[in-house]
Amino acid sequence: MQNLSEITISIHLLSGDPIVFKIEANEDRQRNAGTRIERSMDANYIGVELDGKLVIIPTNNIQKIEILPAPTAMISHVVKGAKSES
């Protein structure tokens, strides 16, 4: 049995409050999280099953997506190891 860890995903919208949720993930799910998000951004929407309901988020309404901790296998075009200036 693989160890599960908690991942926090925040989907910031162009308007409105961010959608923030946590998932339990094994090593495979963590490793593939970045790739799944990257593919989802090529779609017209991202669907999240959240508290028993399906939430559909049009990708044209997404400002940014944050994944904490960062997936070990990053998506393309990522600067690694950056730190905020503040």
C-alpha cells in the first residue's frame, strides 16, 4: 500500500473567489498532477467533484492554478526553485 499525502489545489478565477480543495494522493497521482493540469488547460473546462457535486470551471475564466506542494514532475515551461522577492 502506498503512502498518501495531502495536496492543496487553488483555482483562481478572473472574477470571484478562488476554488480551493484538498485531495489525498499517492506517489503516482502526485507525479502526474502537473501533466493532468497541463492537459486540462487545453480543454474548454476543468471538472472537479467537490463535496458530492460536480463543479465545471470554464478554462477561459481561470487566472491561475496553484498546487501545493509542487508536483515532482513539472509541466513544460516551468522555472524551478524560484523564491518570492517580498
